[in-house]
Amino acid sequence: MLNLDSLLEKAASVVIAGHVRPDGDCVGSCLALYQYVCKYYPETKTHVFLEPIPNTFTFLKGSGDIAQAPEEVWTVDLCIALDCGDLSRLGNAAKFFEHANRTVCIDHHVSNQSFADENEILADASSTCELLYQLLPKDRIDREIAECLYTGIVTDTGVFQYSCTSPDTMRSAADLMSRGIDYPVIVDRVFFQKTFLQQKMMGRALSNARLYEDVSCIATVLTPEDMAEFGALPKHLEGIASQLRATKGVEVSIFLYPLETGEYKVSARSAKVVDVSVIAVKYGGGGHVRAAGFTMSGDDPWAMVELLTEDIRKQLK
């Protein structure tokens, strides 16, 4: 098992980074490790680089220290990638990873190709936060670190309802709960509470949805016009793919929304049969058996959905 402390003891400078369009597990793991380094290695110059995080997670300690990776690059002793399946998913922070003297990757994506010098990859873990919990000395996990780790576990397990939840997940969460965190408030804030704008986008996504009964699939698309009408950003779309999957009789949900690059981001979720990570890898993305993401190019997003339903159909056969 990876010994983080042995690496941190030798590092005078550290960069912590996670994947583009960060979710709860990405934010939680990055901030948990950031707090750990700041508290136990205070003389280490430490930065945490992420794209803008959803407001849902700004209650976590250290969130105000998050910065976007600058254009200027400098060499750091250690760069740690968290919850990131490949180097390209680090976005602008990838250049710090490439110039670092030593690199580490801690991740739970089945598609991860172990792209760092030191890799701790456990696809069976519910979340990167659960994996990080296993790596950190238990006597050094304080309430603030526990809040971050619990947040990531809650979001990636859907409050312990997804198939990635294991007995080890529950034991890890129970120990974190014992450290004084307000876990009912955390669950409510990160999983159930939605802003009015988020609710509006959920409503638009549901009203645009189409059902493909022959493959037990539901799909929806948000267009650039939809996003502009409400002034919505990608961070306002959290939870839509999972809500679609909750439709009775549905095996797979597909959610597409536009990116500034002109591409479409695709989020896929499945129930029991379809391995959406296989589909994601086909299109240059990655993820898990039951939850995966990737991007697609084209002018007609519904034509993209047709392609994806063919991929689903092949697995069902």
C-alpha cells in the first residue's frame, strides 16, 4: 500500500489536482489531502488546483484555497492526482504533473492506466475518498478532514445506495461519523439540496427526455440554447444523470450537455447489466461499470444518442 507520508516527508513543494468538472469525490479527496499536508507538513509549499467547484461543496474547509492551474508552470517536488483516470482529465493541471519530480495517482476508476510514478488504484473502492481514508493514519484524521472524506463517499455512493457500496465503505463511513462531523447536514447539502437554478435545469432536462424502450434506456439533451436561457453552467447540472436512471424500468440513462469547446459532455449511468465504462472508453472517456463519462463531437446530440443506444443494444444482446 502507498505510503504517503514517506513521499511527503521528502517534498518541499506539493501540487494536488483532480479531474476536470470536479464532483464531490474529487473535491472531497483533494481538500482532505490538502488539509492533511497543511496541518502535518506546514513548511511544505502546497497548492490545490481544480476547475471551479460546485457551490454545494464550498462549506468544506480549504475550499477557498482552491485555485485554477495558472499558465505559468514551475517544477514541484511532488504532484498528486486524485480521482483522475488519465492525464488528460487533469486539464490545465496536467502540465504541473508532467514537470513534477515525482508523481502519485490515487484513484478508483476501473479505466485507470496507472500513469504516475506511484499508483494506488483500487477499482473496488466506492470512491477515491474511501481509498484515501485507508491510506491516511487514522490518528491524524480530524473533524475537518473527516468531513471532506465523508462528503466524497456520500456523493459517489449516492448515500450508500449504489452497488459500489461495500461493508468496508460502511465501516469507513462509520469511523468518519465518529469524529464529530454533522453527517445529516452533509448528506442534505451535497445530495438533496438543489438551488432554484439546479431545479430549473433538472426540469428542462426531464422535459426534453426520450425513452428508448427496446434497450431500456432514457436519454436527454440540454442544448446551448437551454443553457443560455437560464444562464446555467456545467456545475448546475449535478445529479441529472442519476435522476434519469431512477426512472422505473430503465437500465441505462444518458445525459448530454454542451461544453465551451463545442463538444458535448456525456454522462451515463446503469442499473445492473450494462457496463457503461466500456462505452466510455470507446469514446475516449472512462469511469466505472455503473457510472462513466466522456465527450463527443458533432452538431446533432440526438444523433449521438442513437449511436450510444446501439452500443447499449450490443451489450444487451
